[in-house]
Amino acid sequence: MADYGTCFKVHLRLIEQTLKKELQSRAGRPKAIHQAMQYAVFTGGKRFRPILVLAACEACGGRMKDAIRPACALELIHTYSLVHDDLPALDNDAVRRGRLTCHKKFGEATAILAGDGLLTMAFEILSGVQPAERAIRLVREISIAAGARGMIAGQVEDIETASRRLDLATHDFICANKTGKLIHASVRAGALVAGASPKQLVLVDRYARAVGLAFQVVDDLLDQDGYCRFMPEDRVVQKAEKLIQTAKKVAGKLGTRARCLVLLADFLESRIPQK
């Protein structure tokens, strides 16, 4: 496929502009917390989750401008999770995307509070979605996906199994929750903002499940970890390719407006290591 930045140029520009506007409009005293929050958000990430929100909205007949609030909210939630993951009590990472992690740059206490600030700002932004009933549904679905029945559940399971032998079923659980739930919520958020029909929501859910797992399987291939510990590499590649083909087939059923959903699946396929 063409370069990621080229394919999603319009989406990325809207996401970056809106994130900057939302963060800068809230900046104030004390200066350090806002600097840390902005530092964490603008680290050169691919914005995969907010692009999924915008692409799913388009696929279901909506407009990007109507989906930008949940798109930015989901990116803030994702960023908060990375800030906290990097802390000494969790992964204890010093570098992310070639730069010092937030706690290395600003100190551990400020990084914890920056993550808290990003998470709460995400729900403040979501509360502005109109009509209010749609905002309430988004807040509920996204909070479940990000909470102790979703992303946090996967994170805790990951921590608890770090010191013992991991089995495939547990790894499946970790992937489905730690990575998959927020990706699934991103796709659903776009569809919900567009006012998707019940049939469209069924297809969106199928696409989200396939893409969410494919995202993790491809990461495992790149890191030579995770699924690569349970099966030969060629089988892991087959698993990723099958999930991606499923996602593309389902997206095709949503019609020509789902072109960006297909391109996002193509992007995952392009990341599979070639022998």
C-alpha cells in the first residue's frame, strides 16, 4: 500500500489540529502538568485508533467532523495508558518512540498525574458529543472498554503472569482486553456517531474483532514474542493474514465508503515481516 501518512493525510491533519486545540485551550496553572500532557500526546504515534474512529464513521455514512471528538478522546485514553505502562511499577521503560518517557522527562509523580489528566480530559471531550443520548452511550461503551472489564483487565493479567509460564488461553485473554477492547471501541464509536444501522453495527463489530486481534498478532511477529511462543512463525503469519482478510471482506460489505477501513487492514498486512 502507499505510505500510511499519505493514505490518511486528511484524517491525520484533522486529528492533530483538534488534539492541539483541545490541549492548548485547557493549558494553565500549574504549567508542568500541561507540558507533560502535551509531551505525551505528541510523540509521533500513528494515531491508529482515532483514524479507525473516523474511518468507521465514514463507512457508516457519517462525517469526520462529527466523529472527531470521540476520535481524540480515544487517543487521549490510549496515550494515558502508555504513560502509565512506562512507569517503574509497570514496564519501567526509559524510552518510547525514540524519546524519553514521560516519567523520565518530568518525574514519576507528574507522569502519573499527566496520565490521570489525559484520561479525565477524554471523558470531558466525549461529553460534548451531540445529541446527549449519543454522548451517554459513547461514554458507557468507551469506559467499559478502557476499564477493569477491558484494557485494565488485560494489563493486570499481563502483570500477574509475567513471573510464571503463560498459556495460550491466557495470552488470548490479554490480547483481547489489553489491546483489542480499545480498538473495538474505536470502531464502534465511529459507527455510533454516524448513526449506524443494526446491520452496519454487526459488520462493524466483526471488522473490529478481526482488526483488533490482527494488530496484536502482527506486533507479536515484529517483537518475536506473544503468539510466537506458542506456534511456529509461519502459523502466526497465517493467523495474521487470515484475520486481515476477514477484516477486508467484512469492510467490503459496508460498501465503497469503507475504503479507509480496508486501507487500515492493508497497513497491518504491510507490517508483517517478510522472509
